[in-house]
Amino acid sequence: MSMFLNQQSLQTVDETKLQYAEIQYDAMKSTLNTIFAQCSQKCIPLDYGENDMNKGETVCTDRCVSKFMQANRLLGAFAHRVRLSESDLSHYEQIKRKYLSGN
């Protein structure tokens, strides 16, 4: 039976684990949205001529996503190694909003 249908299992959910899961979800969602925005802007022209991506667009997108993920892994490993806290990264959200808005 699914945990979503079992009312007893909902009572055993650890709030801390749920908060960590929400943080991880938000981080992954933000990363994927950023990858999509940046790689599609870089690799896919605005004047769509076909329904499918051509080989050049596909290769460019693949490389872009690969570089983004490699950088994300390196930064994650660094943050884990030096044990950065949320307060250490608070200015990052302001920079990211400014960068994504184009200002």
C-alpha cells in the first residue's frame, strides 16, 4: 500500500527529513530551470525551423548540460568539504536573481 494512502505512515514522517527533502527538491528544481534557460538560450535559436533539434543543437545542448552538471558537482563537493552553511550562501540568492533577471 502506498504511504500516501496509509494514514499511520504519515504520522511517522520526521519533520527534519521532510525539510531536507524540500530543500533538495528546491535546489534541484532551481538547477534544472537554470540549465534549461541557459542551455536553450545558448544552443537553440529563437526561429524554430523544425519540430526536432538538429544535430548541432543537440550536441551543443549535451555539452552545455554536461558542463553545468560537472560544475554543480564540483561546487557541491567543495561546499560539503568546507561545510558551508545556509547563512554563508545567503548572498547567492540575490546574485542569482539579479543574473537571471538580466539586470
